[in-house]
Amino acid sequence: MYLKLKPSKTWWDDFVKQNSLTVDTTKWSKPDDAPNWFEPTKNTKQYGQAGFSQGSQYFKDTTTGICYIYEIQL
């Protein structure tokens, strides 16, 4: 699932906490099947799930507040 949204700061902070997300500094490659509009910018902070992860990634643009969510379930 690919999602682009602009949530409130409270919503995003709660989402990060509830899903145990941590800042992820590993290089991420956009999947070939990603839609054209799914383009996290250079200003995004990348998050991933601590511990077991199936490859889902979460991004928040620190300038605009726009978030990109790539959710995968194997």
C-alpha cells in the first residue's frame, strides 16, 4: 500500500509511538511498482519498525509535513 497524507503533528507522533517506529538511516530503494506520486523528498526523515520488519517504510517531510507510507505485508 502506498499512501501520501499531511497529518497533524499529534497524529504523526501518535502513529510513530503506537507502531514503535524509529528513525531509519539505511538506504531505501523505491519499489518498481510504486506510483509516480510516491516521491519522498530529500527533506524526509525515514522511519522503520524496530525489531522485526517486513520492509514497510514511513517518511515525513520535515519542511512540508507531508508523509509517505509504504506498507507491505508478506
